[in-house]
Amino acid sequence: MPFVRIDAIRADENRLEAVGRAVHDALVEAVGIPQDDLFQVLTSHDGSRRVLRYGTFPAMDRDDDIVFVAITMRSGRTAEQKQALYRRIAELAQEYAGTEPRNVLVTITENEPIDWSFGDGVAQYAEAAPTDGPCREGPSDQRRGVTSVGHGRLRARTTASCMVIS
């Protein structure tokens, strides 16, 4: 369940929506989140009262078309998955919103199951986590069941050795 914040300078509703779609589609493609796992905050800054500041580090020639994308998600993605995600966000932001890849800055913050509450003051991921040791899923695990929590947004499947939450 990624939580995404997108900030852009003087972006109209259509551009914000296009960048949001680009990030979501990239998350679905690159890291395999479910299509309906959509939690985003999209903000346009007017350049005077709300300001985004940026530099050229590391030798990137950015302009006021810059888009900041901050993704918070559970830990466990590989370096290759993250690289594929960064690449796909940049590609789709250009395709959907016309934002040049040099203007797409992405950060990922990872956390653990206990760090999420989807509502009702409950840490749903933590409640679904196994208590008898580390969760290891491998090719020998057999699928035993599927459970939906919170209006179908949180899906968990129990395997022979653990509960996998997507």
C-alpha cells in the first residue's frame, strides 16, 4: 500500500491527474501493487504563497516543470524494482503529462507493517502479520486462502509459512 504525495509548480488539475496516473501505473507495473491500491495527495504550488525550491544537484538542469514524488511504502522491494519504478515513473510522466524525465524527482521512504492504519484506529497490517517467526514465501509455499480487509483494499493470503499482504 503505497502512500504517494505529488507536488508540482502551477500545475492545473489535468496535469496533476496525469502525473498521479503515471505514478500509480508505474507502481502497478514495476512493483506489482494492486490496481485499486490508490492513496495519493496531489498538490499544485502557485509559486508565490506556496513555493517549491530546487537546485541542479547532481548536475541536473531542472526548470519550473519540476515534479516532486514522495512514495511511502512497506520495505522489501529490491534495488532492481526501485530502479524500474523510477524509470517507469519518468517515462509515464512524460507520456501522460508532458513532464520531461529530468524534472521528475522521486523519493521512496520504506516502513514496516505496524506503521500503517487504514482507519478505525487499527494497524491492519500488524494484526495480519504472523507471530511465530519471520515470514518467508518461496516456490514451495501453497496458497491456502484469501482474506479482504477494509472494503477490499487490503488483501492478504496465507501461505504454508506466512501471511503475505499486498
